Amino acid sequence: MGGHKECTAYGDYRRHSYASPPHPPLHKKPRWESAESKRKKRVAQYKLYAVEAKVKGTIKKGLRWFKKTCCRIVHGF
């Protein structure tokens, strides 16, 4: 009644039913297309490759140790 306006909640942003939703500025590229986000994704991939290599090396060293230890036990070196 009277001066009451219906409000709709969108996250922290509240808008009146007669207002249009906010639009991003046209000069900004979407986040998923920016060069900075591509660089961050590429760097994260490099870090993942480094971790994979370390894990693979650790497993190889462990298996080599196990094999050498078993050979010493069996052959009595």
C-alpha cells in the first residue's frame, strides 16, 4: 500500500522491481578471457607438472630401495 516498493534480493545487491539489473562496462573483457587469468592458469599447470614429477621421482626411489633391499636379503650381500 502507499509508498511501499517491492524489493528482490540478489546476493548482497538489492534492487527495486522497477530497476534493471546492473551491466558490466563494455570496455572490460570477461574474466575468463583476460590475459592475466590465462597466465595464472598456465602457471598453475606448470606447478602441477612439477608436483607430479616430484611424486613420480619419490615413488621410483622408493621402489628402487625396496628392490635393492629385497635383493640383499635374498642374495645375502
